[in-house]
Amino acid sequence: MLGKAYDTRLMRRLLIYLRPYWRPVLIALTAILAGAALQLVPPWLTLQVIDVHIPARDVNGLRVIGALYLATLLAEFLLEFIQASTLQMTGQRIMFDLRTQIYAHLQRIDVRFYDRNPVGRLMTRVTTDVDALNELFTSGVVSVFGDVFALIAIMTAMVMLDWRLALIAFVVIPLIVLVTQWFRVHVRQTYRDVRVWIARINAFLQEHISGVSTVQLFRREAQSFADFDAINVAHMQANVRSIFYYAVFYPAIEILGAVATALILWYGGGEVIQGSLTLGTLVAFLQYSNRFFRPIQDLSEKFNVLQGAMASSERIFQLLDTPVKVQSAASDTSNRSGGSGRADGGTIAFEQVWFAYNDDDFVLRDVSFTVEPGQRIGIVGATGAGKTTVINLLLRFYDVTRGRITIDGVDIRELPLDDVRARFGLVLQDVHLFSGTIAANVRLGNSGIGDDDVRRVLQAVNAAPFVDALGGIESAVVERGATLSVGQKQLLSFARALAFDPPVLVLDEATSSIDTETEALIRDALTTLMHGRTTIAIAHRLSTIQDMDRILVFHKGALRESGRHQELVAQRGLYHRLYELQFARD
């Protein structure tokens, strides 16, 4: 919903962004007010020409008036240029500040927030909503003062010139108010409809372009097109309604202006014939009358700008006011470049940890275990047992509901986030690659990782052959790594983790999409790479964790069994059942 056309609370917050740029805003405001004042000069010069200099046949006076008229036009042009360029640059700087603030906040917000908010909606906040505020700052909040000042100044000049003609011209004001109110009421709804439907178009396109392979596989192109066409038609119809109201409003104002002009000519012409009014005064008054309606049109248009800005600012501030629930214990100054060196990862302990993504719907229940430095731990269990949640809590993507997680006896909530996360190298099942090059995706902006380091880790995980086939480490990676196989992307993710040389290596189904031959190749590399490094590996394939120092078996959020492979098989419990099922399936 659009809400109020003007909200004092929101406007007060918006004006804060103008404070750093008060000097250019003051310059623009001065230019606007000066330009509005100059609008009064040309009609007055016209009056002087007709009533004074022409009857007196004063050629020199006409030259002076002509020069003043030209100087006024040049001054108006200069002031308009100063006002427009200054406000536009100020608006761009404010947009830059806002987008920077929003993106910085998005980086700090915990993962739970992204579980509930679609990416498309957040992108709209950073793009479309910020653009709406730019329009407010460039053509709304400051320039509206110019329109109001110009309107008051012109009305004052009209009354001073001839109060009788002014009253006749003002007769149409009630009609203008009615037409403007009709326009504002109806265009407000169409304004909302247009933005609702463009938002739905964006959401539909994002979903169906991302899932285009599924659409094509199940031959849903015709249905998908029909769905898009329905949304697109609704958007077009909303725009057509908006065009209708604009098409009625502006001609209506022009007609009312023409009516006012006709009344002025009728009454003023009679007064000129009777000799009670000069011709120059009548002509000047007509010019003032024409200028009188421009600020009214501008103010009506700025109502829409203000309407959209209030709606956009409310959405932006709602996002910026979203609390950051996973807070760093101190300023994140440790290791901005990303790597913590090969320092000891410390003793990791889960102490009676409970966790629920939703209130009271616990996915981990009273989990306690310890991982010593250099120890290799495997985590297994059925889907939904809570394995990945253990990793999410360890890396503080979420905070525990009850209990605590410690590193060397210190609660991780009491440590800086950078310090906690720099200890871990994470390889996920669902790998995210950025557009750029293979080398850039391995080093992720860490200037301390050179090309030789990139080649070394690629060689260590046996990714070098396919990288060389692509053209080397500078070969291009498209968005989401779409041209690479799932297995290749996982190998690059593994190389990325190793390049940062973390003291703790975390593998979340890291070999789930790698074929048996490739898995055999990296298993030898893993043995070497895990030497002296704490390793926590989640796996469905029990073959990948059989040689671990200890295996943790989770079931329905609880840690049910713990031990080495042979010990757990001998217990003939949950692990033994998983082993038998997988052995039988294989």
C-alpha cells in the first residue's frame, strides 16, 4: 500500500541525507527562488514597452528594454542550469549513500532474514525504491519551494497590477482545485497499480528465467507465456488508465487557463476601450496569467513524486531498521583480507545446544560434543537430522536458541565474527560461483593468494586438468558458473577453501555430485590436506568418512551415536543400519 502522501516522520529521516550536501542544496534553492523572481520581469518589461517607450517613440529606451529582456532570459537559463545540475548531482550522491548503506546493512543481516525475503524484493529496495527517492530530491523536496514561491509572487504581482483583473483570473481557481483533486485521487490508485504489476512482472521473470530449463523440459513454454501475458496485459492496462488521467488533467488545466484568459480579454479589453486600463497593463496581465498555471501543474505532478517517495522510503527504512540479530562481539578488524593463517583452530565444543529455525520447532535437541585440534570428524544421519544446522551454527549464520558453542572455552558469541569465520574453510553442496574468472573465484579478492597459489590448490584437488582444458585460471566464469558441471563447481569450491589455508576444514556433502572416479582422485589429496588440520565433514556417502577419527550419528535433531567406523558398525545401531542400506544399494 502507498500509505500517506506525506509523512512527517519519514520526511524527517529523508532530510537527514540532505545534511551533508546542505551547501549545494542552498545554492540550488537560491537559484530556484531567484529564477521564480525573474519570471516577474518579462511581463513588466512588456508593460514598459507598450505604455511608455512606444508612445514616446523612445528608440533608445526600446534598446535598453530589449537588452534587459535578453539578459533576463539568459539569467533564467543560467539559474535553471545551476538548479538542475546541482540537484541532479546531489540526488546522485544521495542515491550513492543510500545504496551503500542498504548494501552494507544487507551484508550484516543474518541468514534467517534471507530465508523469509525473496531476492527480487531486496533488489527492488536497492534499485527502484532508491530511484524514487532520487526523483524526490531532484524535482520534489527542493523545487517545490520554487513553485510555491513563484505562485505567490505571480498572484501578488497580478493583484498589484490590477486587483479587478486578478479577481476575474482567480474565478477559475475553485475549478482548478476540483480538477486537481480528481486527478490526485485517481492517479494515486493507478500509480499503485502500475508499481504492483511491474513488481509482479519482475518476480515472474526472475523465477521463470532462472527455471527456464525446467520450463523447457516439461514443455511449459506456452503456459508460461500465457501467464506472463496476463500479467503484462494487466500492467499495460494500469498504465493506460494512468495515461487517461494525465491526458484529462493537463488539457483541463489548459482549458481553464484559456477560460481565464478569455475573461481577462473580455473585461480588460472593455476597460482599455473605456480608457480606465492601459493596453500594456492588459498584455502584461495576460502574460502573468499564463505563468500562473504552470506552478499549479508542477505541484500536482510533484504530488505523485512525493507519493512514490513516501512509499519507497517506508520500504527502505523498514529494511534498514531490520535488526542484525547475529552481532559481532567487537569491530571486525581482524583479517579484512580473508584468511587467518594456519593458526590452531582451537578446541570446538557444542554444549547442550538447542536450535529452532521457527519458534519451538527444534531441529537440534541437547547436542553436546567436542572436536579437538587436528581431529577429523564425520557427521552422518538421515535427511533432516540436523547435520547442516550444526555447520550453520558453528559459522554463526544463526545463533543457538539454548546452550552455547565454544572455541577454546570461549563462547563464539563473545568473539568477533571475522575471527570466528576466518578459522573455517567451507565447501558446500550447493556451490555459488561469481561471474569473472576461475582465479577470481578461488581467491575471492584476497590479494595474498597469488596465481601460483591458485594453480597449486587446483592441482591439489585434481581440478587442474579441466581448468587447463578451459584455457587456464584466467578463463571466464559466467553467472552462477552455468557453463561448468556440478562436479567441476564443487572442485573449484574445494580449491577456494584450501587457498585460504584455514585451520578448520568444513565439508558439507562436498563429494555428493562428483563421480566415483573423481572422488577417488581427490580422496588421496584430502588425506594429505587434512593432515594437521581439524576437519568436520558431513556426508551421505559413508565411504568418504570411514577413516575419520570419530563419526557423529544424528537422528531427528539429537546426537545418538559417536565413535569410529568399526565401533559404530559393531554396535549394530543407527550407523549400522545406514551402512547396510547404503551397502545394499551400492
